[in-house]
Amino acid sequence: MLKCDDFIGCFGSCEKDISSGITSDFTGDFIVEYEFNGVKKTISGNATEGQEIKLPNEFIPGAIHRVLIMKSDKTKIKSLSFKIYNQCL
């Protein structure tokens, strides 16, 4: 069965952060896990309660990415998909 995630759009490679559209219900660290070319990668960030979770744009350009956003204790927040273009938008 194919699992569908929320596709949140396309972003340029020059953008510092990816807007997730998720308002945080906690203050603390979060983890973003994704796989690219069979290699599992992890990015971490900081969330503030009541503010939007922004993902650091450390993703490989030219690809669609499926990411899992979790609290530092591995509690799932949400899965998202988006594309990073090779150029600035």
C-alpha cells in the first residue's frame, strides 16, 4: 500500500528554511529523517511552542523529498513531501 504524505510545495535551493505549515505544540529540539539514494539522513532543528516549525534547507536540490518530522524522543509529528529546485526561486 502506498503511503501518501502532505505535499507542501516546491522550494528553491537558496531558501534558508522550508515552511512546514505545522504550528509547534512544544518547545525543544526536533529531528527530520529522510532517505536519499538509499542513504538515511538526519537534520535537527529547534521548535518554539505556538510558532511554525521551519525545516533547515539542507536537502539535495533537484529532487522530491519525503521527510518524517519527529520530536527528539522520536514521537512522530508529521510526514511531508516537497521538491527542492536546482536554482533559487
